[in-house]
Amino acid sequence: MAMVLRPPSRPFMTSFRSVREALDSAMTDAVQTSSKGNREKVGLNFLKDKKVVPDSDPPSIKDINLLYQFFDQSSTLVVLTGAGISTECGIPDYRSPNGAYSSGFKPITHQEFTRSARARRRYWARSYAGWRRFTAAQPGSAHIALASLEKASRINFMITQNVDRLHHRAGSSPLELHGTVYSVVCLDCGFSFCRELFQEQVKDLNPKWAEAIESLDYEGPPGSDKSFGMKQRPDGDIEIDEKYWEENFQIPTCHKCNGVLKPDVTFFGDNVPKDRADKAMEAARRCDAFLVCGSSLMTMSAFRLVRAAYEAGAATAIVNIGLTRADEFVPLKISARCGEILPRLLDAGSLSIPAV
């Protein structure tokens, strides 16, 4: 399949004020779009805990200028984003100093999910419980800044490792390398449908359990009956004591073939679908610049992309807090929060960003 990279549109100058107004408007729209129903009640409390964001010094003027030059000198820029861009929105990651791995958490593998009914019941109970809180997260300033740069044709193609759809809610349409938790797929017949419908099916099968979850006080002491011992995990999962799901939790099956349902994501131990991996690889090999935002690149599916771009002669850069797998060969590495440095690009020089 041929990969078409959008050529940069004819640039025109605009004042910083108009750019900021456009960014502010986009932020307002994103927040209003996703602040409905129960999300309004959960959202603010959800974002109170910023411990999921690793510590970092503010970006220096030098770093901002270097990243600005990287953008300004590119004509076919590909951006790859990872979990670090969403930790600033309250969604934990795995590998940062405050990530899930730091507490001994081990995510479910594809093999566990497919082989064990108990593992599936555990996963879906925890994922159902965490859904309301997970979807309360709002796009952050990094998501909005990238969407603004994308609309101005300063980014030609975007790839994300994240499954949270925050880029979409900010106005972007990235290739979701690892899928999304917003869709559910049947492992037997391949039928897929939206996650909200699945949530309703779970509720219908487990009315008392669902009622308890929906009335839950997430601010209860961790491990208490009031909080069900819950702790937010990446990918919408919540840690929950097995006594709450082991015996009676029922999982919906595919209404077409009665098969096993799974979130449409690439679990650990599984492979990215070939057509998706090929599309990402072609973009990496054809670009003249490749930027990594908020990823340690520890998964091979992401690392091979920046390596391919580098080997093809593209300029490469990384914005991430902490070590990455590509530090040895990527020449420009900036340690900063994506949400603090990316919006600053709209202040630096002139990227010829049109008012939108």
C-alpha cells in the first residue's frame, strides 16, 4: 500500500496573538467535547494526582530554539508519540520513575488473555471499573500544540503508541500503532464495535456490580472497601482486589458468533497488525525528519521506526524525560515535558502557522 505524505501547504505569516487565540480555542473545544455526563464529576478529581508525571526542569531557551530549528528545516516531518505525552493528562505510563512498573505491576499479555477465562474476567472487570475515570482525561497542551502544527502542515504524518484517543479529541487523526481501547474486537470472527456499547453490555450482565462501580468514591483510601482497593493503571485498567470480580463477574460474548471479545489493542506478546506496521514503516522511511515525543522506545514496534528513519537519512530528534532505546544514535535529545516545550514552538521564530 502506497503511503502518501502530505506536502506542506503554502505558508503564510501570522501574528503570535492569532496563533495563541487558535490554540486557546482548540483547547476550549477539546475540553467541552469531552466533559459530558459523569466525566464532569470525575475529571477534576482524576487530574489532581500529578504523581504520574516524572520530574523535569522547564525547557531551556536553547532547547526550544533547537526544536524550532528542527521543525523549520523539515518538509516531510513524521511525529511518533508515546505514553509520556499522556501522563501530563493524568494517565499513568509503564516505564517512567513513577510508572506502573515501579510498583511491581505486570500488564496482561496476549497469551494470558487468549488462554485463560479467569485472566479475561480479571482484565475486563478492572477495565470496566476504570473506564469512567480513564475517559475523563482531557487532551493536554502537547496534544493541542501538535494538532495546531498538523493543521498548519508542519507535521505531515503522526503515529501514536497510545490507545487513549486524546490526539483525536484534540483534533488530530494519527495512525494508532497499538490500536485503541475505544473499540472491541472478536478474536474468532473479527467483528468489531464501539467500547461504549460493550460497557452497556457489561452493565446489563452485572447490574449490582456495575451500580457499585458507578457510585464508587475514587477518593477513598487505597485498599479500602470504599475504594474497592482501586489504583489507576495504564490503558484504562484499574487494580482491583480479586474478591470483587473472581466469582460472579460475567463477560459479554460476540453477538455474531458467541466468540471471545478483546479490546482492539496490541497486548504485550502480540504483534502489531502487518498493514498498520507497514504503513508506519513506509512513513518513517520516506520522511526527511522524524520526531519522537514522550516515548522511551522500549517496544520494538516503535524503536524500529526511528531507527529506519535514521538509516534512511532523515533528521531525528527525541523529546522525552529519561533514557530511551535510541539515545545512542539520535543526535538531538531534549529532556523536557512535551506539554511544556511543544506549545513554546508557537512562540519561537516563525513556523508560518496559519490562524485556524
